[in-house]
Amino acid sequence: MIVTLAPGWLLGCIALHLLPALPGRGAFAALFLGGALAFVPGWRRWRKAPEAPDLPTHGLVFLAAVLLAFSSSGWRSALRLADRLPEALAERELVVEGYVRALGVEQSFGRSFAFAVERAPAGVPSVLWLLAPTTRKDVTLPDALWQPGSRWRLQVELRPPHGLADPGVFDREFFWFSRGIGATGRVTAAPTALPGTVWTPRVALERWREAARQRLERTGSHHGEWLAALAIGDMRGFDEEAWQTIAATGTAHLVSISGLHVTLVAVLAGGMAAALWRRNPARLLILPARPAGLAAGVLAALAYALLSGMEVPTQRAVVMLLAAAGALFSGRFVSGWTVLMLSLWAVLVFDPWAVGAPGFWLSFLAMGALIVYGAPATQDTAAEANAAEETLPWYRPLLSFGRKLVTVQWRLTLLLAPVVLGWFGSVAALGTLANLVAIPWVSWVVTPLALLVLAFPAGLFVVAFDASVAALEAVLRLCASLPGATLILPHPPWPLVPAATAAIAWMLLPRGTPARSIGLVGIASILFWQPPRPGPGEARLTVLDVGQGLAVHVQTAAHDLVFDTGPRQGGFDAGSRVLLPYLRAQGVRRLDRVILSHPDEDHIGGWPALARALPAASVRAGGMDEARLAALPPLALPCSRDDRWEWDGVRFAILHPDLADPWKGRGDNDASCVLRVEAAGGAAIVPGDLGQRGERHLLATLPAQALRAELVVAGHHGSKTSSSPKWIAATGARHVVYAAGYRNRFHHPDCGVASAWRRAGAQAWRSDRDGAVTAFFATEGLSVRTHRAETRRYWYSVWQDPSCEEEEPSP
């Protein structure tokens, strides 16, 4: 039954997470009742013929699973949405009491942690994610604050969970929602300790993990990031360069504790326990060595999984080990496919939001592939068994094992490629080569040494571990440096991902399977798919959601331009976090021009990260003297009003500054580059942070037609220092876009500016409310769409700026 129940449960969870809004709880109750009514007769029919149930029986069980999963997961999701901070309490000073539930990453400016609320004003969620600043002199943070279970009274400033919304960019809001976080915020005053310590299973686990983390830090290992990742599942120590090497070689599954590591621990612990058990005959009379070793292996694997944080791949491995152990203890045969489906169902019952994590799909697909394709490769025929008895050269078994390992690895790489591309936009083309070395080395050398260091932090084990990781990193860097190591492709549309995966899976079936060549169609669909581009004379302009900053992408039939690259502040870099994944998702492999409007960090902060990863043919910059221009990689030229060009029938012009302007090189907002794009369907103006003085200069020195535009990006994020009434009237824009951060401290856009644009008849779009805003200038006219509206999901925050009473609702 589980083989039918689990896929239905999966489909129900997927269907729920595609909804733009949740139905009422009455609908969930009705669907749950319908699922129960379908399950009861299905279960009864199954009991009558468990070995060969008919199609109606399968249908009833499958339908019941879909309805029960959809309704139960939806009800739980509705409870989580109800436990979210209301906008009325946002950014208010609140006092909450509770305890530290888990610790987050420690950064130069502060440390984050999960806080479980025990007492707070009405409306405050039960779980908060807080940042305690470590650089403020007026906020003293005691060391005891970093102990899970410690109780505190905190003064906090909270916000509802809100993330950037751009195509191809990580969905931070789903991340918070899937973890039950109802608000994020910061500690604004010195905390007050409360008596007592809270003990829950989660707190006990976090204390255990924190003690292990501190134990590892005291070892002085030169590869502490690898040690923490493999011993306790803490991968936060890897820097960006290390992650790029890991991603380029397809070895991320070896860094994060997964089913491979859990199974390895079970095998090692079980084997050692069985060997020790056999040394005592008295124990053998009570329990044979094999079940004793099996029990020890399962317990060790469970402890290791708990220590690692129990992510989805480890959950899957633990459930499969428990099921297999139960079958062995009971003496019943259970197929690998049944065990896999049982683990799938158990994971989704425990965490229905796991379907939104890439690790869920990669883990279950990889395990399914090993069951389907790996089993035949390990079954020797009678002839092979007889041949094995003969005297063979010593290297023949090694060659046979190597051949099987290569076969399994390239099949996994090929099968998982569509899913990896769908999530990340790149696949390690040489992943098979890197994994052939890395998998056995990490499995049998690095991971056992990491566990030995955790148990016995002696110098010899630490030295051996560091040497093993150094050798591994050298091999990975070599593989990553080879030509074509990483294949970067546009994100395929989601319907294409399961279709291509199914086609490749069919192609990998044994010889004799009909129509195996269909897999080539699946591979070609992934390799050669390209997102649609504008036609000749057309342009697509996208104002990205980068927080409090500006980044604009202009695309024509065959060219790409980026105007500003967003901010870099604290641990956030818009270049690597937003622009690079967005551009790769759009199939952009090189930039024909980058324009950096002026040297403010919220406009050029993302440029270094973008420049390292994506080549640019030319760069233009405003407000910079020769020294700063020369320091930009690659060498940049100043913006000039004389700079005009045409790409694919679309005309581009720099309107400001003129090299003779008095503010040239001063670096203030009025030195910003101003770009005008004219295509079929209208024109757009992107003015950077141009202020009213610069606007007056343009009004006085340019003909009226040069300032007309259907769409204008509001200058300086909608600040009151820009968008003068004469400028608004001169543009005659029907659309205005405000590039502003969610609840930014500058209160952009200004209410007076928003009112002036609205009175002029311009439709307002905001990146903080609408996500990325895309304007398509086509021969049929201008159309505007937003990322949040196009990809609406029920967990997205719905926000209207309360500071402007007359603000129009989101389109």
C-alpha cells in the first residue's frame, strides 16, 4: 500500500504549495473528510487482496492520499500563517520573554538565533529569528545568551518575514515559513536574564550540537569548516571561493551530511559492535552478533543524524535504515522500493514543506536511481560466479569495482542534471570524474577521521584529518580548473524538468527496453532550451528587487545591459545573491555593457562579484574621477551625453552628465548617469540618484522630446530630493517604478513624491511590494508585470506601505 500511498501524498503536498492563497479551514475539513471516506474502502479492498490489488483499489488509496496530504498540510500551513507578525506591530519596540531555541551564524556585526516566545504582547509569533548586534557599545551581550535553553527578557524590533522576489533568486520567505519563523528582527537593548533553564528535546539537541561545535573549534584544525560540516552538519564556515569549487565539482552532497554519511556511520558502528559482541560468548547466548551489530549501527546512525541537524537527506536515510532493520529483525523481505516509499511518506508527514527544498528531490531521486539501476549491476550471473572462483590477476576485482562505480556515477549525474539545473542553473559537467575520487576518499578516510577528532580531539587525529582534506581540496581545485568543468545554462521551465528527468530515466533502463532513445530528447530539451528574448526593435527592462538599492537589466534581441548592480552591506552582496543568479536564469552569458550611475554603495556594491563571474564588454561610470575609474575592473570610461548607440533596432542614449558639467567627478547624486532607452512601444528613463538640480539642468539643456518616456524609474528611490513637478510633467510617463527596500530607514518613496506621480496619471510599481518589475516594450505597446504577481504563493507577504495613506493598492 505504501508504494501507492506515498506518491499520492507527494502530489497532495505539491498541489498545496502551488496555490496563490489558501482556502478556508472549512474547505480543508471537507477535503480531509473526503480523503478519509476514500481511504476506508481502499484499505478494506487492499486487505482482501494484499498481493495483487486491482486498479480501483490503487485509485482509492491514491485519491485518499492526495486529499489527506493536501488538507492536513494546508491546515498546518494556515496555522503557521496565523502565527506571523501583523504589520501593525512591525518596527515597534516590544518586550518579549522566552528562551533561546537555536543558535545561528556568527558574523562580524552580530549573531543570529531562534527565540521561542513565552510571554509577549498579543500578536507576537511564537518563534522569532533575532539578530543580536555585537558592534553596538550601548548593547552589552552576556556570554550566557549563547546557551540554548537560557531564558531572557529582550527588547526587540520586529518585522514580518520578507524576502527579495526576483526570477531565479532564492526564496527567503519560503525559507522562513518552512522553518516556522513568524518574525525577524533585532535586539535593541541589553538583555535581562530570567531564572531557570528550559529543557525540551530540541533544546537538548542544540546544546549537544553547540558543545560539539565548541569542542571542534578548540582542536585548532586548519580545515575547521570541513570538520564542522562532516562532524555536526554545520556548513557555515565555507567561504564563497570554497563553495564555488564544491559546486563546480558536484561534490556538495559530500560536504553536507546526507544518506551516504549516515549509512557509512551505521556500517562502521554496526561492524565494530558485531565484532566486539562476538568476543563474549555469554552475550551470544542472549543475542546473536548480527542483530546486535544491526541495532548498534541504527542507533549510531540516528545519533549522527540528530547531531547533524536532521535535514531532509538524513531524515530519508534514517527512516530507510529503521525500516530495513525492522525487516531484518522480523525476518520479512521488504524491497528497496518499498523502503524508499515509506521514507518518502514519513518525511512528508513530518515536514510537508520539504518539497520546496532541493535536497529533498536530489536525495530521493538519487536513492531511487540506485535501487533501479544499481541492483542489476550487483547481481552476478552463475557464469560470473564460476569465473570468480578461478585464479585471476589481483587487479581484476578492482577494475570491476571501478567500472561499476563509474557506471553508477555517470547515471546519477545524467539523471539529476535537469533537477540541478532547475534549482541552481548550473551542473558540474566533470562531476563524475571528481566524485570517483572524492566519494571513496570522503567516505572511508575524511569522514571517519572527522568523527575520531570529535570523539578524541587528539593532535594526531587532527593532523591526519587536515592532511586528508588538503589532498581532497587539491584534487577538487584541479577538477574545477579544467575547461568545461561547470555547465551553466538557463533555468528550464518547471514543466520541462520532470519531463526531461522521466525521459532520461527511461533511457537508462536496461537494453531491450522500447523507445530508449526518448532520453536523448530529454537531454536535448535541457541543453538547448533558451528563454524567449525580445524581437527586433523590442526591449525588456527589469528593475530588480535588490533591497535598498538599484539594479536594472535591459535586454534586446541579442544584447544585454545592466544599469547599476545593487548594494553590498554586511553579509549581503546583490551581485552574487541577486544579479548573477537572475542573469544566469535568463540565459545571459556575457554583458555587452554595464553602467554604474555613481559611486554610492547601494548602486555599485554588487559590481565586483558580478565582474568576477560574468564578463562585460564595456563599462561606463558616473561621478568618478580618473583614479576611481581606473580601479574598476575592467577599465571603465566616464558617462558622456554624447554616448549614443543602437542595438537590434533599440536606441540607447546617455542624457547626463556632460563632460563639461560643473559636477563632473564630484561623486554626488547629480553626477549620476542617466540612461534613455527607446524601443517599439515607447521609451524608458533610468536616472540613478539624479536630484532636482540635475533634473533642472536636463530640462534646460535638452529638447522636450528627449525627455518623453512611457516609463521612468524614480530618481533616488523616490526621495523628495528628486522627481520635481516639472520633471514629472516633462517625462509624461504612464508608469513609474520605485526601487526601494522593504521598510527602509529613509522611508522611500516619499509620500509627496508618490502623490505627485499619481496626480500626473502614472501607475506606480514598487520593488519592495511587487518584487522585480518587468516592462516589455513590444510592437503592440508597453506591458508591465511583476514577479510577485506572476509567481504568487500563499506564503508571500502582502504589504502596503502604511506611511502613505493615499497609496494605491498593488496592481
